[in-house]
Amino acid sequence: MKAEEFDKKFDEGEDVSQHLDIAKARRPVQELKMVCWATGGPRQYTGRSMADAHRHLSITPQEWETFLDDFQQTLDKFKVPAAEQAELRAIVQSTYGDIVVSKDV
């Protein structure tokens, strides 16, 4: 899967545009390291915890759902097999409690 495609989709999303002041140049590298580490790959994630990296963004459940939709569209676009999709979605979903800190208004 091309991480750049997901980053592009994320950056263009209306529902997350208020969060785009985060370090765009650094974010894709950290995302790649985190996913590679979480799936047993050779890279080590050395970034901040998910909670520390996202708390100040006040991400809502609706924004999380938009993120998940973008993520799913990217998996589908690159024809990631169902088993790997399920594994990746489980990894991403496991971070919900650390990333989503605001209620929808």
C-alpha cells in the first residue's frame, strides 16, 4: 500500500482540515514506521505515544470515522487482501482510545 496515497487523502479531507497544522513533513515517516513496527516489520517506531501525539488535536468520533473511511478507500484502491485489511484495521482501531478525545458536538 502506498502511504503517500493515504496521506494525500487525509490532507485533502474537509473533516480533518483543522488538524493540518501538524508537521506534514514528519507525519508520513512516523506513520510508516508505526505501521511497519505494528505489523512485525523491521522498522522501529520511536515517536511519541499515540495519546501524546494526538491529544492536543481534540479528534472527535466523527473525524475518526472519516479517517477510517479514507483508510478503507486506500486499502481498497491498492487491492490489499482481506486478511491483511482486517489486520491493519485491528491495529488502527486499537489506537482509538488514545486518539479520540473529544465528543462530537
